Amino acid sequence: MTRVPPGYPDVGWTPDLGTAPTAEDFARRRQVRPADPVATMGVRAVVNKTGLVKLPPGRHEQELRHDIEMVRRNFGGLRQVTVVNPKGGAGKTVAILLLAMTFGQKRGGYVLAWDNNETQGTLGMRAQQDFHSRTVRDMLRDLGQFQGAHGRVGDLSQYVRSQGEGMFDVLASDESATGGEMLTASAFAEIREVVSRFYKLIFVDTGNNVRAQNWQAAMDATDQLVVTMSARNDSAETAARMLDHLEQSGRQRLVRQAVTVVSMPPSRKEIDLPAIQEHFAARTRAVLLAPYERLIDTGEPIRYGGLSSATRDAWLKIAASVAEGL
């Protein structure tokens, strides 16, 4: 029997004499019941500031919190998200930037957006500029300094472009329309091996040639596929034919688990949105709409803080769907 020392309250607890307690049993005593959620947005938050009541979050805030939790969860290792559509102007680069921004903002870094275009790409043009203008070809040329145990994150900063408030980095493709040769599958593998040492999440932008070696190599390394398109029949049909190609090459699971993102135009006139949604809902895991954003349509570098709240919320929802597949 345990005696209670003088001056100490008797809590009425008697140890189980049949089983000795463990450190884990002791640690559980420190676990505190989590506080009930309290609204921090909208009218409910204003009411809560009065101190008279404590209203729980509304439906919209609950959804936002759920999406953030999905984006922040532990994926258990390096993950690669690859964004595809062989048609130009299908929103691949914008999707890469907004996904990387969203994950970077909500997770706090260790996110890379990589332009794996076989020749000239536009990711570096739409991203914020850094103190250098080096590209993936410069990194490929200098890969020797990262061989074996060599190379530190500070060395990598000479080749990736920090995105400041976006909390992610960009590895740009060759920005010359004529310089350099096509990237090979082995070049993709060598670069991926290096960047995987420093990042937990890699978003890969792709070119328009599904037969290119580096395009195929990106598919083989993909954990989650994102199919982008504008809300136009030609953009959607090109994406559908690409999915045919992936299925015929034995990548059915990649297609079934894909997330489809449809970018909306300024006006919904003369677009066959229901048909697009129906087709891709039958082939991929989710179909989500990205609202029109004037800032994106300008073609200028994108800043997370300059986006409308509707756009940020929509891309958080898309990011949560992507995270679900990781």
C-alpha cells in the first residue's frame, strides 16, 4: 500500500500491484486534453473577442484548417509531384508555382519547384528573381562538386533561386531558345539525386514532348501526378490523349491517382465545363477548379501575398488533394 506523506492530498490512486508501471504510463499523465477549437475568422471571431462566449469555427474555417493539416502532415520521406499536359498554355507552370508556394507557406520550406522542360522553360521567368540567373544546365555542368558526401545546402543556393515569402526554391530550366542539347534520362536522375538530399518535396514542371527522355524519367519518379488544363476542349483533349499514352505504357495507377486542375477563364461563356469535369472525374482521383486570377494572367512574376483570398483558398484545397495522394 502506498502511504500519502503528511501535507499532501490523497488523490485516491492505488497502483496495480500485478504490473509494474512503465515510463510510457508516467508520460501519459502529462498529456493534456486539447483545447476546444475557437473561431479565429469572420463574425464568430469578432464575437469571441468580446469574451462573453467562445464560438467554434464555422464550416469554411473548419475546411481551411483541415486542408492545412493535410498539407502539413508527414509524408514519410521524399515525395515528387509532377505536373503535366503536352499542350502549351495549359497552366503547368502556374500550377507548379502556386503548389510550391502553398506547401512552402504551410509547411515552412524544404520545397523545390524544378523546371524539367527538355529545352526552354518559363518557370524561371514567372518566379521571383535571385542574385544569380543560373539554370539546371549550370548545375548539371558542376555536378562533380556534389558527388559522394560533397556539397552543402549553401553550395546548392548558387543554382536554385530563393522565393522569399513563398518559402520555396526554384531550379530553372535553360532560358535560351537555342542553347544546349536535350536533357537525357540520366541527367534527370543525376540532378534528382542531388536535390533529394536537401528537399522533402519536389514539384516537377514538364515540357510538351511526352517522348523526351527527361519527360519519361520524370514519370518514372513520380509519386503524385497533377494534370492541368484550361477550360477549353483543345487543352482537355490533349490531356486526355496524354492519359491514354500513360495508361498504354503501364502507368494506369499513376493516372487513377492523379489530380486534375482546370483553370477558369475570365468568363464561363462558351466553355464545355461539365463535359470536361465528367471525363476527368471518371479517369482521375479528383477534379478541382482554379479560379481566374488577373495577377496570374498578366504573365508577370507571381507573389503569394498579391493573390486574392479566393485564389489562395482554392490552391490550398488543390494542395490538400495532392497531399492526400502522398
